[in-house]
Amino acid sequence: MVGDHSNGLIEAKLDTIIAILNLVYREQIEQARSEILSDPVSAAILEFTSDQEVEAGALQEKVAGATGQSKRTIQRRLAGLAAQRVIAQLGSGPNVRYRRTDLV
């Protein structure tokens, strides 16, 4: 189908752009990764969202249990990681879920 072929070409071009950006900004990406993973709360958030979407409340409980940090600290870290596009926030209100984006 023409649409499938066109989508495949677009996807291939986007993959090429991503690869180029990863090469150009490799040091900055590695530095950001190190900074994010050096924080226990951020590292726990990324660990618990690595292979699935997680409901916000459940994620906060898991991270609190793993790190001993307050709900407010975890909420701030979630907001910061979402702003950096390291995690994606899905849904709204009581139906918020998070997933890792593999940016870092």
C-alpha cells in the first residue's frame, strides 16, 4: 500500500535524524543520563517505568518504598522528568499514567 510505504520512508528518515542527533550530542546525553541516574528518586522512577505504563499513585508508592522519599519529592521529580521528556505523562486527573521514553 502507498500509505504504508510512505509511513515507512518517514520513519526511516526520522530514525536517521535521531541517529545523527545522538552522535552530535552524545556527550550532553551521557552527562544528562549520569545526572538523572545519580538521583535515587529519578533512578527508581525510570526503573519502575522501564517496561510498562504505571498509574501515578502506584508509581509514587513504589518509588517511596524504594527510596524512603516523600510523596511531594517524588511528584516534583516526576514533573521534572516529564518536562525533560525522559518520561511521558499519559491521561489526566485521576487517570494519569507514566511511561519511560528511552530518551535517556
